[in-house]
Amino acid sequence: MATENGHHLPFLDVFRAQDRGFKGFLTADELWHLYVELRSEHLSLQQVVASVEAVCAGDTCDPDEFLDCLKEMDRRYALVQDLRWEFCMLASNEETISESQVLFLMKAVHNELFSQKRWEHFISKRVKPGARGLTFDEIEVELCNIPDREFIEWEREMEEKARAEAARQEQEERKKRQIEDEKRRKEEEEKVRKLREEQRKQAAEARKRKETEEKKQRERDELARREKDEREKKEAEEKRLKEEQAEKEKQRREEQERLKREEESRLAVECAAEAERQQAEEAKKKQEEEERIKQEEQRKLEEEHRREEEAKQAEQLAEEAGKAEAAAAEEARQAAEEAAKAQTEEDKRKAKEREEALKKKQRKEKAKRINNNLQGAIKSRQIERLEPAVREAEESQKDNLEDLDDRKLQEARRVLEQLQTAKNLNNAIGQRKVEALDAAMKAVKHGGYEHELAKEMAEASHLLSKLKRLEQLKKEVLNLDSRTIAELKSYSKPPQAVHDVMISTFLILGHSEKETRKWQAIQALIGKTGKESLKRRVGECEPEKIKSETQARVEAILKQYDLQVISEASKGAAVFYVWVLGMVEESKASAK
């Protein structure tokens, strides 16, 4: 084995370099240090020992076994990396997993080569048998010890022999039982014969006792008859007295009922009168409120009409100024042409002066047009008119246009900013997102528009409180510890309140009621991990995606409970109960 195809094998040099004592073999500890140096990776010492046991003839590694041993250690290292990830997924923030989870993992890794006997042997030789959980260090070697097909076939052959031996012993036991049964049958027959003889003797004695007892019974019956007659007479007298007393009590109760009905009738009349009075007051208040709203709407319409008229007037003035501006520009152009054609200096000077006067007039008409455009845009309160008007005014301001109304420009900017802020606030209310609402409300406060947008701010503030409450409910679900989730999953037959809450939870998450009718199905859903985990799905659930029929069904299921009843049944279920009701409420609000 020193050469292969005429070439020296380099791994034997590595072997000899590690065999510093020239023993001709390497121990598990030496192999472990060598593997770390070669691969720069960490493999546990117990895995190295297991590799030696799997590949080598003894408890040390010879040169002939060295390459196979390295390959076995590489296989175990690669498998351990995958298994450690699977273990962490099952452990879910714990350092151990249950025996059932280990069994599941081992069956998944060993697949068709899984051996039940090896599993039972592994469990029986634990350092602490029966301990609650198993660490990864405790199971990593057994997970990597995948048996070969020869071992499985040998194990099955041994099981067949054991079953044959058990069948033979069972046959012998059956023969012994038959012999013993026959012996017991004969003994039972003898007992029955003796018992019948004894019964005949006892029957004769019983007849004598019966005759004596019958005589005594006749005497007792006669005495009982006389006592019965006396008792019936006494009971009849007592019944008569009770009936008389009951009749008197009945009359007394009837009188009380009559007085009570009269009192209730009087109170009903008074209550009806009070209700009519309150209804009249409420109707009056409602009428006054409707009249106030009507007057307010009329005032707004009149104000809007006035603004429209003012906007039209300003627009007309702007249009006139625009025409005057265009006319002045044309006249200035003609004056410039005349100056260019002038023959004398005097004619050129006069043409230039006329051109300058016309340009000045043009700028004045332009300022007048821009001012009227600003005025019309302000009165219209339309963003699409304000934006170009403000933009043109700002550009003209940079060109030092005379007669430009700076105060009107500031007013237009203020109105535009207010309208844009109001639009952003209404958009945020429509989006129903905490971040968008918070940013929009801060913009309103920063601009000082609380008074102008008081109604919208009140609506946004109310909505923000509801959304933050819903976020808090979601956080409470996401902050549930694994023990609380495990408590819900551990119920074999939960209280009906807990079952109904979890049905409602998974209805909200998109499952059908048929999928959640059986508790075992809910247990399976609670136990899912990764992207399908319950907490992750709660965090990703969006109220606007909940269907109206789901809302109605959840309300119908939970209407018979309150928070106190659910809390007494399960603290974990109470958190889901509050979250479900919050999601239904927000879903209905977003639909509106």
C-alpha cells in the first residue's frame, strides 16, 4: 500500500509525520489533531473515535486504513453541519430537543436503514436515562452512525429467529395449559357434585325456615295494615290543614301580584312619558344639529361660490393682463425694428426710448398677470392651479420683476403647502399605516395647520391610536414565550373556549373552518416552524386581506365569550383572543 500505479501516495507522508513515535499507527486523539491541521475545521473527538470504530480493525488507525478513516471523518463533518442546523430549527431557542424529535431526525437521516433496536439501545445507554431533553453533543455520533444493509439484514434475520423461538415456546406453553385445563375441569366437576349435594340439604332447611318466616310475616302484615290505616287517617287530616294554609298563601300572593302589577303599570306609564320627553328633546337637538350643519354647508357653498367668482374675476384680469403683455411685447419688437431701420441718431434715440417704455410696460403687465394668476389660484384652492402659478412667480422673482406682489406669493405658498399637507394626511388615513399617519400628522403640526385641519387631525389621531393598539396586540403575540405556545399545543382535549379562539386565529390567517375543526389539526398548525410558524404568520397578517365572510364567522364563534372567560381557561389563548378581535375590527374599518 506504499505506492499506487507507481506513484508515492502523499497522504502516507502525512501519516508518518503525525506518527512521531514511529508506532506504525495513530490514536484517535492524534487523528483528531491531524484533522484540525489538515482541514482547518472542528470535528468532535467522539466523532473521530466513531470514525476509527467504523473503518479500522482495532481502536487505532494503521496506514492502510488512514485514507478511508479521513474520508469517514469528512463524511461525518459534512453531515454534522447539516444536522446542527436541523437541530437548531427543532430546538427553537432551547439547547435540547425531545426524544420524539430526535427519533424523527434519526428516521429522516437513516431513512430505510433506520434500526429500531439501535434506537432503543441508544436511549437505554444515555448518561441520564429519562432526562427531559437531548443535546446535540449527545446525539451527533448516533445520527452519523448510519448502518449498512448487511447489518439491517442480519438484524432482521435475528428478529426472525427470535420470533420462531417465541412461537415454539408459545406452543409448549399452550400444551401445558391444555393439560392443566383438563385437570381443573375434573376438579371443577367434583366441586359441582359436592356443591349440589350441599344445596339439596340447604334447600330442605330453607323450606322449613320459609314456612316459619311466612307465619311471622302474616302477623307483621296484619300489624302493618292497622298502622297504615291510622297513618292514612292522620295524613288526610294534615293534608286538609295544608291545603287550607296553601289556599290562604295563594290568596296572599295573588294580592301581592296585583299590587305589583299596578305599581309596574304606573312606572311603565311614567317611563313612557319620560322616554317620549327624551325622544322629543333628542329630536329637537337632532333637528337643531341638522339645521346647523345645513347652515354650515350653505355657508361653505356660499364661500366656495364667492371664491369661484373671485377666482374667475382674477383669471379674467390675468387674461387681460396677458393680452396687454403680448401687445406690449409686439410693440416693443416693432420699436426695435424701427430703431434698427432709423437713419438719424435722433430717430434711433426716440425708437430706443419707445422700445424701453414698451418693455417696461410689458414687465408691468406680466407682473399684473402673475399677481392675478396667484390671486385666482389662491381663491380656487386647487393644487393643480397653485403649483404652476407659484412656480412662475418664483422664477419671475429671481428675474427681479418689478410690481410682483411678494405677500400674495407668500400667501399662495402657504395655501399650497396647506393643501398638499391636507392631501398627504388624507392619503395616510386611506393607507391606514402607522408610519405614514405619524409622518403626515407631524407635517401638519410643523406647518401650524392644526386649526385649519382640525377635523382631519382628529380622525387621524383616532385611527393612529387604533393602529398602535393593533400593533401592540401583534407584539404581545410575537412576544409569547415557547412555554406558552407549548402549553396550547399540549392540550389533548382543550376547553371549548380555547379551541374556539384558536379556530378563529387560523380563520384570520386564511385557513378554512374544516381544516381547524379537529384539535389535532390545530396542534399540527401550532407546531409548524420557519416561514409557516404561527408567530411569523401573525406578524405578516394584514387586516385588509381578511374577507367579510371570515369577519362574520369569527364574530359568531367568539360572541359567547369575554376576555375574563378566555383568561381563566388559558393566558396564551387570551392573547390570541384580543388579537383576533382587534384584527376583525381593523379589517371592517379598512373595508369602509
